[in-house]
Amino acid sequence: MEKGHFDCSGFIYAMLRSNGIMWAIGITDTLVKQGKRVPEKGLQVGDLNFLLFL
């Protein structure tokens, strides 16, 4: 990809890295597994939300 152009998971990776958070780059499934579940009432600004369709 050209510099400055991202897919969804690439954007999240770049955003986290620019804020000093070093997570493994990967697909959305990788990002979901590295995070932790937060109850809806515990969500805060900046939290990432993933909808999982089973």
C-alpha cells in the first residue's frame, strides 16, 4: 500500500503504534484476541468495538 493509505486493521495498528502501543500487526481477528472484553456500560472514548457475526 502507498504510504498514508490503510485498510481497517492497518489503520488501527498505525494509530496504536503512534501512541506507543505495540501490538502485533495482523488482521482484525488478531486485534480482537489481543484486547479484552469490556461491558457496554464500561466503554470509554477511544475503545475499539468489534461486532462478531457467528
